[in-house]
Amino acid sequence: MRHFRTLLAHELRTAVLSGNTWASAALFLALMGGIHFFALLECSRAPQPWTPVEATFRLFWLPLLCVLPLLTMRSFAEERRSGTLSALLTTPASTAAIVWAKFLAAWLTWAAFWCAFLIFPWIVNARLGTAGDQRLSDPATLFGGLCFVLVSGLLHVALGILCSCLTRSSALAALLTFICLLGLTAVGGAMDSLPIESWSWLGWLREPAAHLRTFGHLQDFAGGILDSRPLVLYVTGMMLSLGLAVLAVEGQE
Amino acid sequence: MSDVAPQPEAAVAAERLTKRYGSLTAIEDLTFSVAPGEVVGFLGPNGAGKSTTMRILSGTMAGTSGCASIWGVSVALNPAEAKRHMAYMPENNPLPEDLRVEEYLRLRARLKDVDAGKVDARVNQVMEDCDLVRRASGRLIGQLSKGFRQRVGIADALLAQPKVVILDEPTIGLDPHQILGIRDLIRSLRGQMAVLISSHILHEVEQVCDKVVIINRGRLVAQGRTDDLRRELLPHAGFTVVTKASQAELVALCTAAEPAATVEDGVATDLGWTRYRVVLPAQSPARETLATTLLSAGLPLREIAEERYGLEDIFLAATRRTPAEGRRS
């Protein structure tokens, strides 16, 4: 545990001082600022069935695919390329402690990015909002959406860490993460939009598909419904990915 | 009852260590040991399996079969405990470029279980020992010269006062001044911790090490103290003799002193002087009296000198023989 705390503090410090983190943060905020601006614009032109914040969160996959791979790509790939991972493994710190420290540091950074995004709805509300009207930045929707990206982020960041363990090239790690996250989001989106219930020959898929509806999870969270099934899905996926990451690091060294 | 754990017979022990990559055998049946406090040179030609062995001993790579233990603890069965007794500086000494020397050493001290209250003192001590305090402590590692980077690697290895230090090519790429500094530092560790060093600079190993282990093509070919290996691997004593006498005269005098003596064909130098090489068995009493014998016979003699066999000669002789011969010895 002491090693884990030491490694986590080191990883957080490295993340704060890294130019890569700040560049990723700039890209994230630019993307989210743009998305939120266009959502506001859309809502100002004609009445919409969703609030600007809801519309912004529905595009969570855009920063997920563009920014998260940049955050996690260097975690192991760069250390393996430079050889510093071998040096780290000569200490009594366990591989699991190293993997968990890197994961948690990346997840906290991802969480900090999303918390920083909250500044946009706050500015909009402060400049354009009226007392009693919460349509511009409904706190419940904001909180629910944020909970969704943080909980689903457990799996997404763990996948990024796993991909980074598989190669010495940061660019390849980013590409692998992008492909995995694209696949996961696309499958989640497909489960939402495909009429699986009406296909009798796919009856066996109904139950598992119900668990994989990523956008359904977002709606549930934003609507204030706390269902334990997505929590189990994301936490189990995270544990599996990190377990595989530990095996990958131990196997390669 | 004492809390101090008993000192094991071997600080480092490799028993029938084997590592295979598919059909390629990197090391096979490697058995050697390093006693506590001993400084041992680990030698072998490029590709002999030195780095592989060191990586297995340090717990960063698993062997295919055999047993490696550090301070009596199996590296495979209890890696965390084995790593507590050991420090390893890999070849090329990889270091994070974006940390300052002092920050890096503090981080490593905490990871190596140095008591929280003693971290500062230990970091300051090793920086002092490795001459890092004045010129490098506050600098980014990425800005350091090769010599200072090696010093940082060695400082890291000494941080937790381990029982065993494994250094893979610690002086590679250093200038002669820096090599001297590192050599003195390693020499100062004798008696305090067991040190296993791989190096291509045989002269340096000879000066620093109590014992050498020589491997070739993944197999042990010789191990022991330099003097013992010299006797074992180089059973002859060679003399350079520069004289005006003929080869026949010289052969007659040498075989009278030692029947097994041989004289190799001479090389003419200048003004009628010829350089011969006389070879005697290393244990022959004539080795002590050859100069007196030649002088008392009135031989016109300008020079006589016994050839000194260094570690280089031992290394060449050891790596020429087969692993089976090495095991028999």
C-alpha cells in the first residue's frame, strides 16, 4: 500500500508537469466548449426535446475517442521504450501496485478534465440564466452526466492502460485505445438503436444487450436513475482490463 | 534471542540456471555463487548470456529452469523479499529524463522501503558518496552527462544499503577519470555488500574483483580467484630472452635447467641480437633460476623478463575451452 501511495503521488506529479496532459486538456476543453456552444445555438433557434447540457453529454464519445487515448498512451509504452519500467520492477513494488497507480492517476486526470468542463455551463448560467429557470444548466443533469462519464471512465481508462501495456510505441498504444473505445461505443450505440427486441432469432441477445446500452446508461444517470447493473459492468470491465494489464507487464518483462 | 537474520553462505546463488527463448538457449546449467561482502566480476564475450543471467537474478525476467536466490531467498518464489536484499543497475542505466536527481533518488528510496524518517539522510549520503551533491543534485537527469547518469544509477543501487548489488556494465561509456572514481567506489563496498559486476574492461575487473565468473555461449567455463585461474588455465610460464647466442645454445642451457623447457624460434632485432620466447612449466623450479643459469653460463644477454599473464589471458584461455572442461575444473 505504501508503494501504491508513493507511485500514485509520483504519477500525479508527472501528469501535472507533463506537457502532454496540458495539451490534452486544451484539446478536451476546446472540443467540449465547441460542442456546448453548438448545443446552445441549436436550442436557441428552436425548442428542443433536450437541454443544452444533455445534448453536450450525449456527445461524450467525441472527447472519449479524441482525448483519452492521448492521456493513457504513454503510461506504459513510453516507460517500456525508455527502459525505466524494468528499473521500476527491480524495486519491491509489485506490478499490480504499478498498474493501479498509473490507472488511478489517469482516471483522476480524466475526472479533472470533466470537472473543468463544468465551467462552461456555469458561465452560460451566470451570463444568460434567469432565477428559477434551470434549463440552461440543470444541476441534476450535470451531476448525473458527470457521474456517468466518471463511472464509465473506469472501464475506458483501464482499456487505455491495457493497450499501453501491449506495445513500446505510444502512437500504436493510442491507436489501439481508439479502436477499442470506438468498438465499445459503437456496440453500445448499436444496442440502443437496433430493434433487437423484435428479432426473435436474437432472443438470447436481449438480456446481455440490455446491459451494454451505453447511451441508455447516460440517460439513466442524467435522469437520476442509479442502476447497479452499469456500475457492475464498468467496474468488472475495469478489473478485467487491469488484471490483463498486470499479466501483460509481467509477461513482457 | 537476536533479531538479526543469520548470514547465508552465499549472497547470490545460481543453481543450474537455464533460460531458453524458443529453440535458442541463452544460458544453460549455470551454477555459481557470490559470498557475502565479495566483489565478483561476471565476464563473457558479447552474447554469452551475462545480461540475461543478471536480469534473472534481479527478478525482472523469469528463468526457464534452475534456481536463483538472493541472500537465501528464492527470486522466483519470493521476488518482493529477494528485491529487498538486492539492487540492480541494468545495462545502459535507464533513468527518467524529466526528474531532478534528488527527486528521483527520494522516489527510489521510498519504493525501496527506506524508513520514511531516514530517506533524506540516505539520499544525501549516497549523493555525497557518488560525488553528485555539488554538480548534479538539483539538475534534471535528462541534462546530465553519461558519467553523472552512471553515478545516479550507482547511487540508486546503494540507497537502501542492500546486501547484494548487481551492476551490468557500470563503467560503459565513461572517461578514464570517471572509471577511476567508479572503481574506487566499488572497491569501497568490499566487505559491506556482495557485488556482482559485468564488464568488458578486464583490467578494471582484475583491479576491483576478488573472484571472476566466466561464461561463454551461455555456459560456465571458469570461476574462481584470478591467481587460481591463472594456475589452472595457464600452466606455463613464458620468458622473453634477448641474446646474441644461437637458438641451439639457448635450448641446451634451458633444457639442462628444465627438461620440459621449449624455445620458440627467435626474431632478429638489431646488431645481432635476437629475441626468443622460452616456455617453462609454471611449477618448474627453473622459473626462479633461469636468469642466473643463463648469466653464469656467460651468455651474451641484454634482456630477460617473465611475461605477466593478466585477466585478459585468463579470459581468452577460458573462453577457448569447452564448457565441459570448465565444469570438470
